[in-house]
Amino acid sequence: MCGGPGLFSLSRQRMPGLRQALERHHKIPAEYIICGNGAADLIFGLAAALRLGGGWS
């Protein structure tokens, strides 16, 4: 996961209650969950993270 500014660190700040509920329900780590306001939001967030040097790892 990327620790710098970008999609993954932004997702940690957005909708923490939803991420925690999904973590408990699906039994997966919250850092694997990315919340957004639709597909376009996630796609543009990914592009912004890659542009800022967040990369894939």
C-alpha cells in the first residue's frame, strides 16, 4: 500500500465507519477497502495518486 498522499491515504480518511463495518462483515483488513462516490471518483482518485507518485505498491 502507498503511504504517501494519494488514493489509498485519502481513502483512510473518507468514510471510516463504513470501512470498519465492511472490514468486520467481510473479514478483510480495512486497508484493502477503498470507498468512493461512484466509479468515476475512484478512477480519478487512482489517476491523481499515480500522478502524485503514489504508485501501485
